[in-house]
Amino acid sequence: MPNRDMSFIELSARERARRILDQGSFRELLDPFEKITSPWLEPQGIVPEFDDGMVVAKGKFNGKPTVIIAIEGVFQGGSMGEVSGAKMAAALELAAEDNRSGIATQALLLFETGGVRLQEANLGLAAIADIHSAIVDLRRYVPVIGITAGTVGCFGGMSIAAGLCSYLVVTREARLGLNGPQVIEQEAGIEEYNSRDRPFIWSMTGGEVRYKNGFADIIVKDSVNDVKTAIIQCMNKGLPDTLRSDDYDYYLQKLNAIDTSKQADATLVKNIFGRGDRK
Amino acid sequence: MSNTVLSRGDYWFSLLTKGAKIRRGQCASIKVADGDILGQVARFIAVVPDAKNKYPRAAHGEVGLLEGWTLAQVVHEVIESDKLNSNKTAIIAIIDVPSQAYGRREEAFGIHQALAGAAGAYAKARLAGHPIVGLIVGKAMSGAFLAHGYQANRLIAFDNDEVMIHAMGKESAARITLRSVTALEKLAASIPPMAYDIDNYNKLGLLYKLLTITNPDNASDNEITLVKQTINDAITDIIKHGVDLKCRLGGKDRHTSVVVREKMRAHW
């Protein structure tokens, strides 16, 4: 069904990858039949998954060699464990190797993740450091495109990974932030951040405000076709002139100018970071 | 400069940067100095508490908005100034970071992007050939560690009760995983990656060296020399073995990470 559109968010990670890649080109690596499961979950009474919630698939996108690394948000909140993290890191590392040997493998990262899987804490964190390293390596050769669609969104160390991508695509249903609302409330108090006030949370970290305030490059509807169009747009732009993560002059100037004697609200954020070209 | 020691990280920064040129002008919570480590040219970077931090949620040594972007700036400076040199300045990250900053402004103004700035800068420097050594003297927690230290080629830590490396503080981790702190601690004792202590962390194979320092808040001359020598050895090792992070894959409790990489390569 090449032209019939459908919801992107409702698809599993595997189906997202399959639908994005050119028809018939999808080939999954370390699929569930390989049964590489987390060695750390069963001792804690948690049933592991045969793919550890991470789908790595090679194929073609728009005729070009592509690897898609898609996190399954349904399994353990898309959290990064030793195996899932190593799958993503290894695929990115091999894509960079491809580029060094003349194969321009490009990478698409589908983020639906709460960050580190706390049951594998330090190994999740270490894997995320490897992922950061591999993105920085690969983005020198080809654009690394991140997509966070929802409903989990992208948090923790993986929001840093999203911040390292050459381009970031979001939907209105996605949220993007370093710290989850519950943790901020736990650490800083309910006055600072009320994790139950959903409209407030969305006004801080929702896909739409992230796009309008320049923390994402493209916002799309919940549509497979629109996601694919956005990816093509990013790829056509090639390597960005300035990576968002290198833009310290811009951000330091803004952050130093803010009056922090009063608390922030959505209007203040928009006045400071809002981009006039993004209504 | 006052002689007041702001933190253990600050203490080790001052020990290692005697006679070095202090960089000024950035936020007070980031200390930077250019000097050498037993003859090897190096830039030293530490995140320290600043009680008067413009962003109050980052007043206790947390890595916040200004800290993340400032780390990005001062690391990029090294990359830029050595652009044409084949002998790259080493970067020594002195790590004592209790956490990233948790707050409303932090989320709203994009702390994830600030930390990406820092992690990205360190990774770029490493890939450009700058030997980077992370010296963990206190806490190395979560996003703060990802931003300041985890991109180092080699990590050295002190074998000390107050040295702690983890993805999340105990109270929050308990809340998120719906356990009591006691239950979490009990579980952590039998699952090495969940443990909060440095001995269990060491089993994961992520450290280059674990050093015994009797009192890390008041080190002897011999201990200071040992730390300098170990950093210097690490730099030599880095120059010999290259820019990647493969050296972290040898731990017995991180063996599955190796298996995944081997299989991924075979199927690629």
C-alpha cells in the first residue's frame, strides 16, 4: 500500500521501520529469533523480550543505503538496557565504518524512550555514552536524523542523543526533555514542577513548543507519509551548516540575558527562544 | 582567588593546576586552566558549586544550562586552537558532579540540548585526537556524568565510599521503579550494574584504573604524584590505542555488550 496513509504513532517500532524503508528492502538485524535478551531482568522478576525492545533494520530509503534504529516504547518504557543500548551503539558504529570505507549508509533513529533502564542502571548509562559517541562520529559523514513521535517521547540520556542528531523531527504528540516530570517533582518540589499538571508539562516539553522554540527542525502530523516526507527534506539538506549542539554562542547569550529572579512560564520561553518563522 | 575549597572536585582541580593559567570570564561553576601534567600539555576542566548561580537549581555543582553550554565552549576552544597541530592538547575532566540540574527553567530552556552541547564537544575533541582523561574524585551521576566525563577515552576513579557512579539518585530511582529505598538497596547489592558503590562499578570494565587515596579531601604528596602519573600513563595509552571507546568493553559484567557487537557485525 504505497500511497495509503496511516498513523505513525500507532505502529510498533518494527512496523515503523518497515513502513519507512523502501518497499521490500527491510532486513532486520539481531531480530527476535536471535533471542539476545537482557541478562539482568530475569533475576529481578521481569520477563525479558527477545529483541530487548530495540529494532535494527537495514534497507533502502529513497534508494539509498539506510539503517533504522527504532526503540519499542511499549517494552519497559523504551528504556535503554545493556542489550538494547549495545544494539543501537553497534549499528551506529558500523554505519560510521561503512562511511569510512565509501558506503554512505545513513541513519534514522526513532526515539521512544524514558532513558536509562533503571534495572540495568550503569550499563544503560554506559551504552548511552557509546551512543552519543557514535552519533557524533557518524554525523560527520551523513546526516543522522532523529524522530520522536510519541507517545513515550524522548527523555533522560536519550534526549541528549536527540540533541546530538543532525536533524530532529517531532510530532505534536511527542515530548522531549532531560528529566521526567516525576523526577523533577521528587528532586525540586511540586512548586517547581507539578508532574500531575499535564497542560503545564506539555507547555514546557511538548513537540509543538520544542519545534516553535527551535529545539526541533520539523514538526509533522501523525502520518507515515508526512514522516517520510520530513526525512527526505532533512536528507536533501545534507550536513547542516551549524549543528544545534555546537551552537553554544547563541544559547549562552540567551541564557545569560534571562532575568531568573522570576519563574519561567510558556510565554517567557516563547519570548526568548521562539522563532518568528515558526507560528 | 579565595582559598576556600568549594568541593572535592575543586580541591583536585587546584592540586592539578598549580602554576597553570586560569581561564576567566565564564560562569563561576566551570573552572578551566591550561597547564601540563608531568610535561604533557593539558586543559583542566571542573564543574564546581556556585552558591550564587544565576540558575539556582545548579548551585551545588550540578550540571545545568550554563554549565553544559560552557563546557561545550571551553572544549571547542581546545579543538579550534589545535586545529592545525598534530600534537593535540590533552583534556583532563575532573569529575565531581552530584547530578544534572532538575528544574522548570532547565527543562523549558532545553537542558537536554545544553548537555548535548557538552557531550558532543568532548566526543568531537576525542575524535579529533585530543587525549581525554576523566578523573572521578566524587560523584559521577547520570546526565551530569554524560555531559562531563563519560566521553573521555579513559576513566580513573578513587576507591572511596563517597565516589558514586549511577544513573539516578536512590530516592528517585525507588519512586520510578515503585520500590522502597531499602528494597532498591537490597536488589542493588546482587545486581552489579544497579549498585551504587565503586567496587561493583569497577566490575563493569569501564574504568582504566581504580586508585586508593587514603583521604581524597587531604591527599599526601605521594598520592598526588600517583594521580598525576596515572593520568600521564593514561594519555600515553590513549595515544597508542586510538580515539574510540573499545577499551571499555573488556569487563566480565559487560560481556553481553561485546556479544551484541560481534553478532551485529556478522549480520551487517
